Amino acid sequence: MKQLSGLDASFLYMETPNTYGHVNGLAIYERPSEDFDPFEHVHERFGVLVGHLEPMRRRLVEVPFGLDHPYWIDDPDFDIDYHVRHIGLAPPGAADQLCEQVARIVGRHMDRRRPLWEVYVIEGLADGRWAMLTKYHHATIDGASGVMMLRILTDPERDAEWTREPVPWKGEAIPSDIDLLSATVRHLVANPVKAARLQLKLIRSLAESAGIDSVSGAATQARDAIKALVTPAKDRESSEASVSIPVTPAPPTPWNASVTPNRRFAMRSVSLDNIKALKDATEGTINDVVMAICTGALREYLLRHGCLPDEPLRAMVPVSIRTGDEDDVWTNRVSGIVADLPVNCADPVERVALCREAMNLAKRQMDLVPAETMMEASQITSPVIAASAIRLVGRLKLADRVNSPINVVVSNVPGPREALYFAGARLDAYIPVSTISDGVGLNITVHSYEDRLDFGLIADRELVPDLWELTDLHVDEVARLFEATGAEWAVAPKPPPMRVGVAGADPLPPSSDVVAERIATKRAVAGPSVGAKAPAGKAASKTTASRKAASRKAASTKAASKKAASRKAASKKAASRKKATSKKEASSKKAATSRAATT
């Protein structure tokens, strides 16, 4: 029995009926031969790994009343057939059909009575390939350990022999409530000591980052340190001495609201060589270019919807803090920084430079308070308070009233540069499928593999109904950057994958009353400082009212026409029946007269 860390447990506490704590990956493989059975190989390989990898066999044990973080135990009732599943797409098996199926799978909670992972073998893709969707709870692994899991599952060569043999293991007995409560008492007694040590470490870290040699000197400079934190960036004398910490709400967007249980997922890929060409042309890094691509796509999307703010958006950027020296690799080692996305800048090349500057400023947050210290802070956080606070936010729908400090999550995960194989099947693409939460209904995750960059976008189904359009805008932004820089394409761009419209939707109109009402409500609550160019006011109200009246009139006219047509058809049918009856009566009368004459 092993207790979860505070950070691992936080991904359990974040879950509500509408939010999920699991992360996912969609791997698309070729089929090496016609008789290749992907489900058979997946079932066998995962069955072998259960004994080798602890996350595959451990399940949760909750502490009574949520008084302490849960524990892991080896599942005494493990069932491999529950975790490995087999499904197929209906013809023709287009890209949006695959994404629709993925969205429905990730839009379901995981059963906490079992190990927190699921694997889906998906067949029926139009081009003959097959897909494997892995679904792990974030309490079990993070993005970096997910890449490690991918390497363990795959081989570096097509003909590599699978050398792992099953390892015997035995499940643990589920501890009693008395045992769990006894362990909780011991943990709570130790907490005051941990809290005191953490406070000293925080003071030391702040002092060192400010260049103070002694802890006593921190008191004399505390006023300046606090001033540096709360002073807006534009009012600071030196950007080198500033730290980007959000102290005000982010500008409103259509996706910054309470989420529903339903999701949309979309994906596109671009050549990594093209991104490198743009890196050289802009004198930035690959990450700078990726952030600028996301920024340009979001800018164009907000322009089309008539709600582009005057200020930059804010992105939460997850950062791995793994050192390679961890005792337990199957635990979360992730932190995050907040960076501006300059959607208010119209120049694509300038946006790259602004993204680079924003990321450099954001990284100073981790220098101010080391991520290790923040992880220790999560250890002494009360599970009851944390879970209750998150549920309260969801129940009161605060995300619909006040904007969160961030607008979107943007993550760039480096992956393998060499080709990988699964039982001889070549991995063609690996697309990340992340998670969203109340107030932040859009997540953009990018994963590099071999010579390509795969974009995976997931969003609330109602907040971003035209997610495929937003995904396409990311690829369009690559072309826009090539045009702006004058750089030459390293690889000719490819057309989008085949779609049949299963997961598609008409874009929201720029003056959508849903978007306008949502943003206007937040403006009223948060005040003018959270302004945005969103449709609002009397003109927008009149336009919306006129549109609704026109819609009702059109619907009424259509219904009246349909009713009139129905009456006309019924009248015609009745006349036809009457004519047929008269003809039949005349025929009968004529036959009777003929018989009488003969007699």
C-alpha cells in the first residue's frame, strides 16, 4: 500500500460530473499484413506489461470521509478483458468519425474501483490503418511518463522480438477503514512539521531568487518584492526584473465558461521540417513558432466570431520538472507557467518575437518559487477543502460569471525522432488527447514524432462547436508565416484528411447571442478591465431580436406552407376516392341493367 502524492491526488479532486482527470493518446498504425490482428497483439502485450509496470495493476483506496490523500494497492480482482476493448468505425471510416468516437470515449469517467486505465483498439479506418486509444488517469501518469509508456509498448525495429515475459504478481487485500483512519491520524500529526519546513523553504527560495544573502535581509526587502509581483508589466522599469504572475482575470472568449460532460476532438499534422524552416527564418525556437501558430489561429478564430480582445490571451503551459533521478517514475512531475498569447498583434512575424518574450518572462515564475516547493505544498493541502472548493466552483457555475486567470492550455510535448513499431506495425502518428476544465473549455496539445508535428485539440462540445475549423486555422497559420517571412517550404503541404461531417458543425455566427450573452455577463461582473470586442449593447440586442423574429416568422411560414400542402394532398386524395367510388357504382349499375335485359 502506497499513498498518492498531493499532486497526484489533486487530479482526482479536480473531477466533477462535467470534468475528467484522465489524459489520452491516439496512436495510428499501419497494418503490416492483411491477416494482422491488432486486438490480439494489444491484448497480449498489455497483459504481459501488467506484471512489469505498477500503474497497470494498482487501484485506488479512498480514506473514509476524504480526510487524507488516497492510497494505491495492487488490485486483487484484476480483469484484463475489462481494460482492453475492441471497436470499429462505420464506413467509410473518415478522420472526423474517428475523432467523434474518441471524443465520446474520453467524455466518460473512469471506474475508481479498478486500475485507472483503458485501451481501445479501433478498426475500420478508411485507409486500412488501425488506431489505439490509451486512456490513463492523470493521477497515475503525466505527459512525460506517458511518452515513457509509449516507448515501452513499442519497438525500435519492425522485426524486433518481444522479449518481455509475464511476471507473476499478487493482489493486495483491501485495507479496512480502521487501518486507513489509523494511518490518517499518523499523517495529520506529522503535517505541522511539514508545514513549518515548507514555510522556511519558501522564504529561502524567495530570498535566493531576489539575490539576498541572509534570511534576515528578506524582511527589509519584502516591500519591494511584493511591489514587483503586483505591478503591471507595462509599468515596470525592466522586463528582465519582472515576473509574469496573473493577478487579474483573463479577457473573455467563447470557450471560457462552465463545461458540459460532452467533448469534441479534432486533429491535424504538419511537417516538422517546415516548422524548423520557420524557426530559422524568425530566429526563434521550435517552441516559439508553435506558440505563435496557436496564437495566430486563435486570433483568426476570434476575429471570425467578432470577439477579439484588445489584450493578449493567457495560456497555461505545462512544464515537466523531471530530472531523471526520481525514485518513482510513475508519479506526476509536472508544473506550469502562464504566458501571454499576443492575439492583439496583427503581424505574424512579430507574434513569434512576442511569444518568445512572453515565454522567457513566464519561465521566471519557476525561478521565483521552485516547482519542487509547490509540489511539497500540495502534500499539506487538506483533501476535504480542495475537493469541496472545486465542487463549489462547479455547482455555482462561477466560470459563467467571472473569467479565470487563464484562457487556454497550450502544451508542446517532444516525442521520439525515430520510427516506432508495435508488433511489426509501424506507428504513423501519435496525437495527444488532453483534458479541459470549468472556465477553460479548450486545450491545444502538440506532440512531435519522427518528421511531423501532430496537433490535438479538445474542447467542450457546446462552447466550441466548430472545432475542426479552429484546427484547420493552425495549419493555415503555418502558410501565413511562410508568406510573411518569405521562407521556402521544406516539404509541400498536404491536404486535410478525409471527413464526412459526422463530427462537424456549422460555425457560430459572429453575432451569436450565446457568445454575446456569455461575454456580456462576465463584463458586467468583472468590470470594464476585462473588456473585449464582443457583440453587446442595444444594437446587438436589436440585431439578435430581429434575427429571432425573422427565424420565428420563417418557421411559421414554413409550417403554414407545410399544413396547406398537407390539406391540399388530403383533398386531392379524397376527390380521387370519390371518383373511384362513382365509377365503381356506375359500372355495377350498368352490369345489372345488362343482366335484366338478357332475362
